[in-house]
Amino acid sequence: MPDTSTPPIKIDLVVNLQTRPADHYFEVRDPGNFSEVVATVATATVKDVDAAVDGAHQAAQTWRDVPVQERNRLLLQAADALEAIAGDLATTLVREQGMLLADTKRDVVNGYQTLREAAAITEAFLQAETVEDGESLIRVEKAPIGVIAAIIPWNAPMGLAMSKVGPALACGNTLVIKPSPFAPVALTQALQTVAGFFPPGVLNVLNGDGESGPALTRHPLVRKVSFTGSINTGRAVMAAAAESIKNIGLELGGNDPAIILDDADPAEVVPELVRRIFPRSGQVCYAVKRIYVPKSLHDKFLAVLCAAIDKLQVGYGLDPRATLAPVNNKNQFNFIKGLLERTRASGATVQELGGKVDPATWDQGYYLRPAVISNVAPTAEVVQSEQFGPIIPVVAYNTEDEAVQMANSTEHGLASSIWTGDFDRGLKLAQRIEAGVTFINSHARTSLGDRHLPFGGVKQSGIGRVRTTIGLAEYIEYHAISLNKKNLTSSKNHANVKGTN
């Protein structure tokens, strides 16, 4: 394990462009090396939440009137600043979050690219639409919502946070962001960097525990809550937001099915599948979490899959020998271990594969070998639940209709994938899947996807979308203005109404 011992970083609150100390701080320890305290992080109180939201509310009154071109210019400057410190952010993120350095680098890149993406599409999106006939004129404008509360998970904090920051600020809103206590350090540093390009109150950061989150989601001046995380927490957020009828956006859990068709070649499919099962050690909402294989192909596919997974090496995120890292926290570690024990007890076959990079330090982190589950019922807990760890069940099916029925059998509906040598066949099957996104012969966004694919879930996997102009629409209110031409005093007034942006 590389030596990463450095003095703990101190993280304060960021309110109205000022860092604020707190009465209490919590420790963030390295998931791959329990002995290392990465940072001490300020715990926000209800008073801190009030101060941040009040500041954001005051800032919203003037920020909304800043021309969109200027807002986008500042976003682009912030993106450049993040890119300049990307290496340091990625290394810090490994130490607090536990992921591989390659994963954290991608997360940081996704973050600043998302800011640029929002800046590139907002001006055209915000143009008002006008229709008229001989008697009247209707103008539909897109106005900011106001103060947005954004709650960020620990598994991909940079990309997920900036997917809210970019659209929200470009559309004229202000933000109060609460990072996860399991990965608050690098994200707070990044957000503090971004906040420095904007007026006081436009972007605020509060870290904390179970007290600050509910205070934020219930605050009467918060007009929208944008939450990414588990379904259970999403329910609580939705209930809190209902008290004052807030707008909400929820990107929740996934249990993504991958359906392998009988014309797929396991030797071609498996290498890409393994990459999409275990990103961030399986701790990704839209990682492949269950595989359906035709019975005629099952044994061959399983053998190829196990052979590929057995080559993985589990180790510390900054160790170049590691191809799989620890899971992030004790609760998740214990849940996965318990799930494996219950699965074994049910009679299913559990194969723990892969190697240990450093067996001597194995017990000093949340290390788990990847597990393949076979001979398992389609209704088993390990198939029906979101494992969120290095586990993959493989279920045999008889017909495509049965595969679709099993894929649609849960309340999750985030992403999914079809693997086939026949595109038309794959497309017809994809159209029957209940999911926000269905990939064919992949399980990841493409170069086109980042710019043109709205991402989000159906059923209990969420409400709303991110990316593209569909994602921008999550951060505006539509304001319709209706004009009776008969009451116009001059044609000049008519021209002004039509020409206002």
C-alpha cells in the first residue's frame, strides 16, 4: 500500500463566499486504510442552514437578472479552474472515497466537462417562444426557480454535483449544496473553487449529518430539491419537500439488467460487461447488477465471465497494481457481506474470485473480492435488490419474453442493456424494457450520449432527467404571458413585447 500519510485537511462551511468554522467537526477516514484521517469536516447546524439559504435567496434576486451570456462565461472560467487542479482533487478523492485513481480522474473530468456542456446549450434553450394570431399574442418565458438545495452522494460526487451546478447556475438559480459525509473533502474544495467565480450567495456548501439535510429540504425559501442517492432516502426527501410543495428532482437507485441474446459471443461480450459491472467496485447507480442469459448459452457464458473476473486484483486505490478498490463505508461493507451469507444459505452458488494485491493489509480497509452468483432464483434477494458492490448474479432464461418479464420485475428502472449481434432485434427488445435508458451492446454513455442522452429513471428509480436541454428544463419555471392586441395603444408596444428576450 502506498504511503499516503499527510496531515488531515480541515474543511469549513462555505457561505456567501466566506469560509465559516463550526463548533463540531467529524473525521473522514480512508476506506482503504482505516488508520489514516484524511480530513476533519465542519458539521452544519440548523442556524448554518438558515444563513446559507438566506444568502442564496438574497443572491437569487440579482443573479437571475445577470445576462445568460455572462453566467455562461463565469461557468467556463470555473471549469478551467477545476481542470487546473484536477490531479490534486482526484488523489484526495481516492483517499476519502476509496475508488481507483482512474475512476476519480474520470469523475473530476466529468465534472468540469459538465459545466462546459451546460454553458454551451443554455443561451439557446432560454430563448422565449412567441406565437400570435390576429387578435392575441402568447409569449412563453423560462424563468429561474430560485434557491436550489442539492444533495450529493459519495460514489461519483464531482460529476453528479456539477451536473446540478452547471444547469442551475446557467439558468439563473442559486444553490446550497450538501455533499455526502462519506466523500465531502475533494467536492467541497472543488465547489469552493467554483463559488469564487460568482457573486456572494450564489453557491454555498454545507457539510453535516442527519440534522442539516432535513433542515435544508424543509426550508421554506428552498424552491427545489435536487437529490441523488438511495430510494429510501429519496422517499424521505420527497416527504420533506411535500410540506411546502417544493419542486423535486430525484435520481435514485438502480438494479440494471443486462440481457444476453443467443447470438452474442461471450468472448466479445464479457470483457466489456466486466468493465460495466465493476466500475467503482460496483458502486454506481447504473452499473450492470444482474445478467440474464439463455439456457443454451449459460454454462459457456458463466465460465468466460468467471475467468475474466478472476483476473481482477483488489487493492488500494492509489496502488497501480489494483484493478478493483475497496467499498466506501462500513454500512455498505456489512450489507454486502450479509447479502453473500444469505445467498449462500439459500442454496445458490457463490464464487468469490480475484486476487488480493496486499494480503497483509486486507483487514485495514473495506476490501471485498468480487463475487459471481449462479444457480440462483430470479426472485432471490441478490437479484431483486440493488447490491451496490462487487456482486453479479447470472440468471438463465428460456425465452426472450421471459427475459423481458424478469428484467422488468423490480421497482427499479434506471438503465439496462441488450447484447446481440443483430441491431434490429436488439432495438425491438430494448423498446420493451422499463427503464430510463437502454443501451445496445454497451452499458455506458457514448460520445454522443453526453451531449444528446437525457439520463434518469422510471418507476422508483427517480423523477426528472439530467444532461441535454431536457435536463436544463429541470431548473426553470415556465411563465406564460398572454397579450390582447386589441388593447395595444401602438404598434411600437407590440414590437417591444415580441422582441424582449
